[in-house]
Amino acid sequence: MSILSSLLRDVAALFFPPRCPVCGRMLAQGEHTVCTLCRATAPLTGFWRQADNPVLGRCRDMLPVERASGLLYYVHGSGWRELIRGFKYRGAWRTARAMGEWYGRCLKESGLYDDVEVVVPLPLHPVKRCRRGYNQSEYIAEGIAAQLGVEVDRRSVRRKRNTESQALKARRDRARNVEDAFAVGRPGRLAGRHVLLVDDVFTTGSTMLSCAGEILRSAPGCRISIAALAVSRHALGEKG
């Protein structure tokens, strides 16, 4: 970072002090992105430490997935939900990358993802990407890949249909909505490799599994794992 950019950042922090996106409290010196208290009380799943867990079970009902996990539970009405909405709808892409780094450290420490060779972010359709300005899953993927020491592949998989939002659709309608929505344009880059597919939220899993299925069909000999920053308890059949 140059002296000028560092000075501008310090001036900005003086007039617009950074706040924790979870609780809204001003960050203390030494705190980054999320405050210490919110980190300590985060609704972590612990699934990244478990070779067998509810996310993997949900995925294996549909596809031969190697590993699957989520960092956080997606809790409606919580500050963590607002954090995700911040980088999904309000331009807070730096938060997405920082959360990816946190998740990546967890995956690295577990040892279960050591043989991952490439990280693929779930693609957005060009129309939606243009409207939003970026793909938040790419920043999460960047953070994870940096910790695992592997590359991010943003070009081999694309979304060929601009699907409707999944948020208000029933489970069976979600699967139909994303059917045949993805294409692999560069299968040779993924063939024979262990691919980690990354997205922000796993609810029913329809979108991620549709994309994962297309990768498995198109790239001979590849293996696939799934990492979602947040997962829904309800979709996994859990209470809370």
C-alpha cells in the first residue's frame, strides 16, 4: 500500500470509523471486519471438521460429493444474516473476501480439504453480475483459495440462463428453476482434479448441486466438494 493510499484510508477511518457488520459497534484498534465479541459468539457449524455431516448427507442424496460443509448457520433476523446481505446486495465485497479467509483457515486446519486442487465460485449470469457489479462468491472463493494455497478458476463454469431468485420458491420449484442453468466451457481445466465449488448460502442446495452435477458430467475424472459460507438449519432438518 502506498503512503498516499494509507493516508487516505486513515482519514476515511477518522470521519467514517469502521463498524462491525454484525452488531454495528465501532471496531476497536486491532479488530478487522467483525468484532471480537461477534467472532466469539458466531453460530459456527463445525461441519468442516466432520468427514460426515448434515450438509454432506444432503448433497450425497443427489450426487457423489467428496466433502461438503458450511462455516455458519444462516439465522434469520440475526446480524450474521445482515452481514451476508451486505456483501450480496450492498457492495461490501471486502467483507466477503475476509469471511472467505476465515473459512479457508478453518478448512486448512481440518485437513479434510488438503487435496483440493482448484476453487470454483458459483457463477452469476452476466446480466445479474452487471447489475450487482461483482460476484460475491468469487471473493469468498478468493479468500478460501488463498488459505488453501490453490488457484481460483472463474472462467471454466458459466451460468447460461438468468434464473429467477430462489428465495421465495418451494423446494421442488427451486430444483426446476436451476435445471440446466450451468455449462462448463473449459472441461479440460477441471478434468481429473478435485474441485471445491463455493457459494455464499446453502438452503436447499438446489443451485449448488445443479452446478456440481454439470461439472461432474462435463469434466472426466474430476471430483467435487462443496463449501457454503452459511447453511440453513431448516433445510438440513435441524431445529434452532
